[in-house]
Amino acid sequence: MLLPLPPFGPELVTYATYLGLGPVAWFLYGLAVFAGQRKMRLLTRPPIEPVRPESAPSVTILIPAKDEGERIRACVQSALAQDYPNFSVISIDDRSTDSTGSVMDELAAADPKLRVLHVTEAPASGWTGKNNALWQGQKLATGDWLLLVDSDVILEPDALSASMAVVLRKKFDLLSLLPRLESHSFWESLLVPLAASAASSMYMIALTNAAYMTKTAFANGQFMLMTRKAYDSFGGHERVKDRYCEDVEIARILKTSGFRPRVSWGNEFAAVRMYSSLAAIFRGWSRIYYAAQVGSPWRVLAAATFVVLCGFTGYLALAWGLARWAMVGWNSAGYWVIGAIVHLALMTSCLATLYRWSGNPRRNAFLFPLGGSMLMVIFARALKMCVTKKVEWRGTAYSHTMASELTGSTPTGARAA
């Protein structure tokens, strides 16, 4: 027999357990990933029903920035270049000590659609800087819709028009896009897509688009388009003032209140370079994992367990099978070798697809032993934050305790999902 089964006994149990954790787990994960990807393909080019200029609702684009220097220029210019017929832009300079504010002022002098708000005072106790900046900026907004865009995002000219076409046709209250992940270094290309994929799985973001999953919702603050009515209904950023993942909280609040938040792939409509150094990747993603679950460690622990038991075991099984093959022959080791090869093939195929969807090279999937090990370091940093409540951000460590339950105005006027 080419591939005999292990003999009955402990080895058969061990091998069956390995197959469940390895090949079977990655096969099921691949099915879930592709099903989720289909649910999140909401935008089309051109839109199925384009927004007519004469009936286009007004939109205010809000862009908060702190110490972005010249990098803010490309973001604001891409916002001003939108082909949507009825929009304005408010850029918010949040106490920058570099040229951020002057760049904004220069662009505003050349384009009447842009208004600049300079925030000069530190936020009140309990507020994060970004939430305070957006709270101050939205007070000047006049649009029927608000589009929140991070300062490192570059929009394609039709990003707003394509998004508005979808929300108006589908009657969504919030639409958040997942931009293409731009990488300018090896570590960015290897780690950022892997960390983003882990987050997508940990928080089951595709289920945001399932109306029956009322407690599962996700949004990406890099691009969040929502109705002014929905924003005002829950109290806006004042309601989530102490959240570092306020985007996720906003989506959860809206969905549990009967509104219709949705998340979509936005690879073709926006791009973002999240972090420019390895240290920044470690700090940023550990903070995200910590904050998205309000300091709860359980999903991070589950993700770390998956990486170890369902990822690294493939290499251990292959090494074990090859060693036994050399010592006792194929008939006593071949099933381990074949199982490991199937395991690693399925895992690498899934990871290569995720890298491709993010706009990064598929070959990075072959470097999972390196990328996965560094992802474990990020998980460890996030777990440390869960214990110490010391959040590291922009090179500074400080205490931060988030309330497990949010307080504020009660959402009203929501539609059934």
C-alpha cells in the first residue's frame, strides 16, 4: 500500500487530531474567506445606478491629521479631486508642530471646497486626539452625509461617487471600505497584510454585512461614509471619545440599534500606507488588537492559538515525517509527509490569496514561518497591553482604561436591518 494509515492507538489519534487542526482547518478557513470576500464586493465601476447630479445628497469629507508634514498634501488633494457633484472638505490640523497646518492652508487658498480647522488645545481628559479632532470638525460640517478619511489614505477620483451610489441604492447607513495596503519595504509587505488578515478573521468582519448577525459589526476608520442622521443618533464621537478603535464601536452601536452598516473591499478605490517602519508596525497593530475588543484578551489568545496549532504544526509534521521516513521507511512515515504537504499547500494558497487581495506579492505566503513568528510578537504585545493597560502610540506609553460599556445618547430613528 502506498500510503497506509497509522496503526490503531495513540498515533492514530494524534494523526487524526493533526489532520483536523491542519488540512481540514485551512480548507474550512479558505471556504470562509472566499464566502466573506463575495459578501464584501459591494462597489462596482461604473456604478450600477450612478448618482444624478441634480439629486446628489451633500457630503462633507472630514480629514484629521497630526504632524503629517507634506504627506497630508496627497490625501487632501485626492479628496478635493473627487468627481462627486456635491461635496466639501474639512481638514483638521490637530495641534501639529510641523508643516501640516500650513500645507492645509495653502491648499484651502487654492480651492474653495476646502476649509481648514486648527485645533490648538489638547483634548479634555478621557478623549483621544483623533476623536476630539473629528468631534470638533463635524461641528462645521453641513453635509447630509459624512465621510471620515484618515490622513494617510489616497482616494481614487470616483471613490466617493461609487460609494454614494451603493449606499443610496441599498439604503445603507454606513459604508466602510478596506483600502489597498501599499507597502514600500519588505517588512510592510510581509507583516501588514498578514496582521490585517488576522484582524479580519478575529473580528469576523464579513458578518457585518449579514443582517441576522446583529452583534457582529466592523468598520475601518480609514474610510467611513455615514448619514448625518445616523451619526447624530448615537451622539457622534463624544459617545466613543475614549476609544482607540472608535470605528469598530460606531459600527457596533449602529447595527445593534437597527441601522445598516456595511463593509466593502475598496482595493480599486483607495490606498493606504499604514506604517513605515517595523517598530511602527509592532506598535500600531498591537494597539489595534488591544483596543478593538476594549482590552479583552480572548480573541487575541484565540488567534495566537490558531497560528501555533494550525500554522506552525505543518512544518513540525513535515519534519517529523521526513525524519521517520529516513529512519524507518515510507510505510511508517508516508502519511505524515503527505498530510503535511497537503496542510502547507492549503495554508500557503489561502495566504497567497490574502496577500494578493491586499495588493501585495503572493510569494510572501512562503515566508509564513517568519511572518507568523513576528505576528506572534505583535499578539504578545497586545496581550501585555490587556494586562497593563499601558497603550503605546506615537512612541509614547501611557495609561488608558476604557469603560466596558459606552454611555451617551440613545440612538433613535433607526431602521430595521
